[in-house]
Amino acid sequence: MNMQRRWASALKPLRMLLLGLLLLGSVQGQAFAQVAEDPAIIHLSLDAKAFAPEQIKVTVYLPPGYADNEAANIRYPVLYANDGQDMAAVGLRDTLARLYAERAIEPVIVVAVDMLADRASGYGLSDRSRRRSVVGGSRIGPIGSRAYEYSDWVATQLVPYVDAHYRTRASAGDRTVLGWSLGALNAFNLGWEYPEVFGRVGAFSPSFWLAADRSSPQAVESSRLAQAMVDRATTRKPLRFWITVGGREETNDRNANGVIDAVEDARDLVEGVRLPNGTYERGLCDLGYRVDGDHGDHPSPDADVAFYVLADGEHNQATWKRMLPPFLVWAYGTPAK
């Protein structure tokens, strides 16, 4: 019996390697899977010809015990993360390991999507009904010129691929999409435009400043694109949001009211805003979302929107690393005993 156990233990890495090699599948016809030195990490290269001349690199992080639970057919929720190349910098694996050890969260599959070098084209907003990107301007040029193609690829091709090749809980309520900065803007877009695919959105330092008109500070405030998406909504979408912004992300204060733009843009999207011309644009709370902005990084479990300002947070990976643990507990926390 001891000999059998030793053989089973020795063969486990080989089983995981074979599993990775068997995960050769198709997104638009071609995919390549490679198992890293750690069998719980699988690297994929997937075609996305609608918006990318090169293959898209995707890393899948399997939870502890994934291989051991195969016979029991245990399935897991999935976290999709933009800017997958940042996972080491924001401490994803160490944070997961700590939260698992503390039994603070349930096991989760993480699918981290590396962005192209031209991240400003894919990360942005889209109009799914019209099958087009909603492009805004910035100091570096247009933002989101291929956002529709990227978002649609994630929602209609990558998600089905992952569900077909891994033991996922394939429902919107078990899928979360996460991002920071422009990646957070796109995470909001993925949830907002594809609520039947994603049930939760994590937005760290979201670029809700993106606007149609940059001719003046007042024009920017009156033409913010994400704000307009919420204002135009006719019904409350079945989504939950975690929105966090740092209090030291910038010094810009376009309306000189003492609140930096990064904080104000996020707050306006949550709470609604009276514009300089006197008109009112609705926020999430105007649509019936229950907002918790009073409990910081420990929001009420009944809240639909958790919104808080990390007072000393900046617009960088070190801050997003600090934002990650409370977000994961919010999204995947286990009941207190």
C-alpha cells in the first residue's frame, strides 16, 4: 500500500503534464498549451484575429487540489483578469496562497489575459448592440478603437473555451472579471455589456475619465463615456461591483472642488452627478443598486456595489496589490464560522 502511494505521488506531476498537453483546443481554430514548472500553472497561446495579429497569451492558475478532485468532478468559480502580465507584480499567487491557508476564500480558477503592447486599443468601452467600439480621446491618442473586438472575444470565445477545458461552474454568478486602470474600464465594460456572462466586476483605479470631448475640463466632465452608459440604462443589470480608487492617484481637479478627478469620476458613476449645464446623469444607485460606501474594504454582504477610497493609494501596481486581498474576500469569501 505504501509503495502504491509513493508511485501515485511520483506520477502526479506527469498526470498534470499530460492534462496540460490534452488541453489543446481551439479559439478560432488554433491554440497551444504549455505547462509551466509548476503544474498548477498552464500557459496558453490563443488566436484572436479580429483584434490581434499575434496570438494572445493567457495564463490559467489552477487552485490547490484541482487534480486530486478530478474524480469527484468538483467545479470551481472563475476569475478573469485583464493585464495578465501584471500578476506577479500585484502578488496574485502569494495572495491566493495566504487566503487559502487562512480559509478566507473558496478555491478559484484564475484566467489572466496578457494585453497586447498596444493596450490602449483593446481596453475601452463598446456598444454590443451595435457591434462597435466606443472610442474616447486622451493625451496619447484614441482609447478603445478595438474594444468591441476584444470584449466580444473574451465573452464569446475565451469564456466558452475555458468552460470546455476546465472544471468550471459555468454560470454568470460564478464568473468575475477584474482589471486596473484602463483594464478596469474594460472590466466594467465586459460586465455591463455581457451581464449574462459575468456576474461580478472588480475595478481598481478605473479610467472612468475617458470622454468623448476633451476640449475643456467642463466638456470632459459632461461627456464621460462610462457615465453615459450608466445614465442611458433602462433597467438594472444583474451585476455586483467592487470599485476602489486611490486618494493619491493624481493631483488633477478639473472643477476645483477639492476632490481629485480619479475619485470624482468613480464616485459620480456610483452616485450620479449634476453636470455644469444643470442636467443630471444617473449613477448606479439611481438604477436601484444597493451601494455600500461606508464600510471601506469590508462592505456589507447585501451591497450590490462596494465603493471605497484607499486614502493613500496611488495609481500603481503596489496599490493594486493592496487592493487585491479584500476584493478576493468580497468575491470568493467563505462564510464566517
